[in-house]
Amino acid sequence: MPSRRTVLAATAGVTASLAIGADARATGVGAGAASAGAVTGAGRPDDRKLRALISRMTLEEKVGQVFVSRVYGHSATAPDQADIDANLRELGVRTAAELVATYKLGGVIYFAWAHNTRDPHQIASLSNGLQKASLAQPRGLPLLISTDQEHGIVARVGRPATLFPGAMAIGAGGSRGDARLLGRIAGKELRAMGIRQDYTPVADVNVNPANPVIGVRSFGADPEAVAGLVTAEVRGYQSSDVAATAKHFPGHGDTEVDSHYGFPVITHTREEWERLDAPPFRAAIAAGIDSIMTAHLLVPALDDSGDPATLSPRILTGLLREELGYDGLVVTDALDMAGVRQKYGDDRVPVLALKAGVDVLLNAPKLEVAWNAVLKAVQDGELTEARLEESILRVLRLKAKLDLFDEPYVSRSGVDRSVGTGAHLAAADRIAERTTTLLVNEDGLLPLDRGTHRNVLVLGADPASPSGTTGPPTTVLAQALTELGFTATALSTGTAPNAATIDRAVAAAEDADAVVIGTYNVSATSSQRTLVNRLLATGTPVVALAIRNPYDVAQLPSVPAYVATYSWTDVELRAAARVIAGRVRPRGRLPVPVQRADTPGQVLYPMGHGLSY
């Protein structure tokens, strides 16, 4: 067994001893551990010892603990030049290690677009490098490294890690066991790469089909069903010692505005909020959720001040803390989003968030501005040091609970044992099969017969593939059908096919035995409707896949066979191919109602609708 690094002693802080074992040498850093019971008592974080640790921190160190920031690069100390340039431009440092040292950060969030997540071994090495940089400080503390690994359309860590269907697909499957298994496996893989906090599950109840930001990221439109799946997924993550995060409080499911780009207003009454939005958050709290993320939106029935929930004492302290009894970590949604920046400047937002009851400030657009604003607010007395220490205690409690004081580092062998294993990938495939939903199947067109429908033309919208998946969707689907014994050809038609593209697709369809077309967010004016209607006119059998929103089926009522996959990730498309080919039976049921396109007040397919063979 490799020896371990002591990172925290009960009374003296971090020691400097390093003892590197075989696994640790493979990653180039020590394998850290605290002396027994340093910050825990009877297996729980020891507040007395944590408070003693806080008392020795400088004010600058205290301010740093409430910030979690992005940073560019695949390495903590040797990023590519383009990432050095991005760090200098946005953060004023060259590397992640410099960022941690400069701002004494409490945590770092990983993004694929920031080039943090190339592959599992690289991610583990980055995590170790960040922990080493943080622990090297005079009173160094382990970092809480986080990411948004919702699965489905939002995933920051891609192949060869295991990627699962997204929340609405899990809602279609309806299995709490599958939700728990997803959390357990996803948590185990993240932990092996040094990521101890996942900003999932989405606890929003998607009751608005026009919702541009939640949609298929939600488990569905039934508050109690969503609550059950949230609870199950949270417990799965807990079983792998990874912090789950219920988001976006107090509920982002009924909006037509994306809070990344605007300021949504939720018009629910207090009674409607209690009935529609609250149940999943209450369930998450009852399950012992470690963190809850705020929403950058206005709910006048809960707070008529005009401030977003992220900055609302009435919502975060009065409602979440006092009424719902939550005492875990409250983290903001990203502070670079328009929904929280429209009313106040980047220097006021972090201070107001802390005063409202937030513990962690996530991804400030200008870290130097935000960090110094909080520092000044404490120095000037606007924000008391005692209030800051309340949040730091919650941050350190979670770090202790997650064993970060004992085991801040990860190993290559741990990655190899846990990430993207055959058993995990097979579990993801089985779960995906149970989520695929057959909405329409006139005259038993599905499953396709290889004898009469061997030559299949696969058309589709081909939106950019979610992070870490193979893509494009038409290619993945055509390959999967070919592997199942069909002769499939892919032809990308885009989300807005023009006349020439439509003509080319129709000509190809006339020579095919069947057409499979992926539809993507079809509207009344979408040229995807024109394409599908032209394909139907050829007489060639047409199978459509709603590869994102299941609401597409309402815009294309003449399609003889319609399948909903809820996302266009590889695992869901491969499962759809097996359903189309008859290798497995469709088992999913709509977790949201689909309303008629011509009469939106009438339901075309109710929640629970789903066909099988």
C-alpha cells in the first residue's frame, strides 16, 4: 500500500511531509491523507475543529473559500499557449495553479470548452495538479472540484467515460432504480477523476413546452415523479461519495426565457409554487442533498422586490433555509449569466448573493472584481466576517464529508478501475433501451423488417453533438443500423434545410426502402416540416425520431412512426436503432404531455403515453 500525505493535523494545519507511493508516482503527485480524525468525529465533520481551522485563516483566505472559478487548460501548470492567453485575458494569471494561489480558491469548475476534460487520465492529472497547488499554500486546503455532468445534452466529461441518457429520458423510463444506478456509476467515475461535486440533478419541473433552457434536462412535468427520481439520483451520488446538487431553486420549469441571455419571470402563485415547483426540492432536502443551486429568475409571488432569486434573502434565507429547513451548501448558478447581471454590476452581485444566503459564488465573469468586492465589503462592514465564516464552515463541512482532507488525490489505477468500464457502459445501454419511447406506429411499420426495408436512408438535423459524444447523429444512427443488419446511408439535412437540400433528400429517398429522419425542435415555420412532408409524398416508409424535444410529433401528425429519444447522444441513438430494428421493445412512456399544434389547449398525447411491440 502506498504511504499517504498528511494534509491537515488537528491543531496545526497542513504539514509539509510528502510520501509518494507507486500509484502516486504514476500521476506525478503525492497521495494525500489526514491523520485520523483530524476534521471528523465519529465519521462526521467536526465543527469544533473546522471552526478552529477557520480561525487561523486570513481574511483573504476566507474570501477565497467562497469562490469557485473556471480556468483554461488541460494542465494545472503547463497549459497550451492558447489557454495561457485566455487565462491572462479573462483571469489575469497564466495557469490554473497560479489562479488557485492568487485567489485562495475554494474550488474549480471544469468545462469541455475550457479544455479541462480531454480524457480521464488527463482529468485526474489536472485534479491532482490543482490539489497540489492549493495544498502548497501556507494554510493550504483541498479544493472542491466540480462540473456539470447532467448526462444527455449537458455533459462536460465525454468518452471514454460512461455517458447516460439525460433526465427526461430517465423520466420516460420511470425507474428510480435506474436513476439511482446512474448516480452511483456517474459518481464513481467522477470521483476517480478527482471531481467531487456534480451540479445535477435538475429538480425543475418542466411544465412549459416552450422552455428554452430546461426542457429535456428535466425529468418531466409531474412534480411527484420528478421528486422521486431526484431523490433516487441523489442517493446514487451519495453512495459514491460525490456531492449532488439540486437545481435551479426555486424552480426554472415554467419559463420561455433563457436565464443565460435574459431575465425570466415565473408567474406562479405561492400555491402553484408549492404544488408544482417545491416537491422535488423538498424531496432532495429530505434525502440529505449536499448542495442546492440558485436560479437567476424573478418569482414575484415569493419576492416582489424585483431581484433574482440568487440575490433574494426572502427566497434563500426565508424560504430555503428557514421554511424548508435546509442547512447545506447553497451555490449560485454561474454569475456570468445575464439573468443575474442586468440589475446590478459585477462588483455588487457577489456581495448581494452572500447577504441573501448564498455560500458559494460560481464562475464570476471578472474574478478579480468579484473577489475584491467581497473583500472590501467585509473590510467596510457591509458584510460581517461572521457571515462569511458561516458559509466557509458549510464549504469545509462538505469537503470533510467527501474525504477531501483525507484523500485529495486520485490515481491512474483508480481511473482504470472505474471509468468507462464494460459493466458501466452496458448499464448505460440497458437504461437507454428502457427510456426509448414509441409515440406513433401506424400499421405496425416498426420494427423495420430487414427483408423488406434493408436499404435505409438516415436523414437528420445533425445539431452539434453534446460534449464527448461521437456524432453527428445521422452518422451514429446509420452506423448502428448497419451493425444491426441493414444497409444504412447517412445524409445530413440540417436544422433548417433549404430547397436544394430538400430536393437532394427526396431524390435519395425514392431509391431507399425506408427513411429514418431525426427531427430537432420542429416549429410551425420550420423547413423540417417541408422536408418530412415531401418525404411522405414519395411513398417510401418514413420513421421519425424526435432527437430532443418529444413535442416535435405534434408538428408532424402524418408521420406513420415516431420515436422519442430525448437527446442525440450516442447511447440514446444506439438504443433507438435497436428499437427500430426490433432487437428490443420500446418501453418508455412520455414524462410530459404533448399538446396539439393547432389547438395548444388540447392534449395530443398525455403523460404516460407510449406504445410497444
